[in-house]
Amino acid sequence: MTPAIFVGDALGLDFLNSIATPVDTPVDWIKDGEGLLDWVEQARLAPPEALDSVRTHALPGELDKVADRARHLREWFRGFVREHKGRPLVAQDLAQLEPLNRLLDRDEIFTRIAPVLAGKDMPAGSEIPFQLQTDRKWRTPEALLLPIGEALARFVCSEDFSHVKACEGPACTLLFVDHTRGHRRRWCSMAQCGNRAKQAAHRHRVKAHHD
């Protein structure tokens, strides 16, 4: 599988970008259950041991059904983003997010006391060997939708939709949050659509010169 695309500057948009046309052929990284597991792993939304457990205990066809639900969630949220991008969200927009809140209601997040890993998590000068760790119960493959839903909710609650843009590449479907100074970003990446635009402009100038 081609490495997934992470150019959205927000995981919520990277989820929407999990179907795209990187070169000429459309690619859906969540076309089936294995694709969903792979994308969640690349997005670092679940620990490897949780993904292994979900894969091992899933019933035949169960992961593919969850991937289908993920694709429906993706297209529903794409509609919300496309409708509201370019302007700040307002309180009245909350009603449209009810499907996302219903998904979040099913989450099983809990906290527990865990050891502090020396040299990694322990603050300088601290002698307390424990830390409070947040974890999630991965009872069924449907739990894979929960960190995705959390990423979508965090995106809605932390980003200014005025700066959500679609790439200006003619055939590109990628979305991103423009965090650049002056908010002048136009392309998903300069290496892809930005470079293509430069080449097209150059060909146009050459043609105009010879005409």
C-alpha cells in the first residue's frame, strides 16, 4: 500500500484526505478493513498492540464493515467541511455535528496509574515514579472509529474554518488548514500540485512567446 497522505496540518483533514489522487489514479486507503487498520496505524491513532488485538479477534467480514462505516463518516464530515470552510464556525453549526457527538458517546476512555519511564516521561527533578495515563478499551473493531471521531472533534474545536482550504490543483481533492504567515498557502504541497502549476505556467509562457 502506498504511504498515506498527511498534508492537512490537522488529523481531521488527513482523514478526509485518505481518499485522493496522488498522481493520476484515485487511491482509497480505507477501501477495506486492512486498509483501515493500516491508516489508523500510520496516523498513530492507536497503539500497535491494540491494532493486533483487533485484527486477531475480529469476526470474518467485521473489519470490512467497520471500514465501510469509516468511509460513510468520512464523506459525511467532508460535506460539513466543504459547506463551512472559508468562514468561522458559529454556535448554530453544532446541530449538524450531532452524528459526531453520537459516535463520541460510545467511547470507552479511562485513566490509570502507570510507571514513569526514566529519562522519557519523568520531569526533571521529580521523584514520583507514577503518572496518570489515558487509555481506551478496544473491545471490538468498531473502536477503531473512536480515535478518528476524536480527531474530527478536536479539529472542529481547535481550528479556524476561515483557514480551511482546498488545494488549487485542477484535479486535486486534498484539503488543508493554512497555518502559513499571511495565510497564502495554495497547494497541498509544492512538490506535487505547486510544482505542476509552475510547469504549466512555464509551458504557457513558452507557447505564448512562440505564438
